[in-house]
Amino acid sequence: MSPVRRCSRTACGRPAVATLTYVYADSTAVLGPLATYAEPHCYDLCSEHSERLTAPRGWEVVRLATDSGPVRPSGDDLEALANAVREAARPQERAARGAARDIDPMEVARRGHLRVLRSPES
Ligand SMILES: [Zn+2]
């Protein structure tokens, strides 16, 4: 069973065709194939909102999917890449591996040159 996924934008009830994942460590918003299940850092978007997507200031937008049309959820490279991105977007797991510094209150962990930042909505 798979209920129809809806766009997560306020007042938008169109079916979702893509999933937006925020990778806080890299200040990157990745737009990729619809996620197979919901994750805290992911937002489903319809085709219209996917096309009009703009990133917060200082952020980069990476589009893994085509800008229009439904994305096939077949096991292709795009989905694997999207899953890898979602993996990297989980600060809790990364935080457990790194030692937290007290420099930045938003910073919860440091790993190599990557900094893991607390999600603004948590
Ligand atoms: Zn929408």
C-alpha cells in the first residue's frame, strides 16, 4: 500500500513528484526522486514547486531529477545518490561520532572539514 504523497508546501495539495533534502552540513538543498519513506529533513514537492524551488541565502540547490514530469522510482543511480544524500543529512548520527565544540551553538559536531549543524526546526 502506498498512499499518494502530497506536496508539503502550505495550501498545496498536488501530488508530490520529488523530495527535497536539506544537507545542513554542506548548506545544500538536494532535489531528487521521491523518497520511499518520510525523513525528518525531507520535504515532498509537486512538479510546480520543484521548478520554483529557491534555496535559502548562501545555500546551493542540487537537482538530481529532471525539472518536470514524474520521477520513476526504479533502482537507478539517481535514487542511490538521493539515498546517500539523505544518509548524510542525519545530524544525530553524525553527531554521535564527532566531538562537539562550543564555538557555534548551532554546531553539534565536526568531522573532517564538514560541520554538522542543528536543524533550525528542532
Ligand atoms: Zn506544491
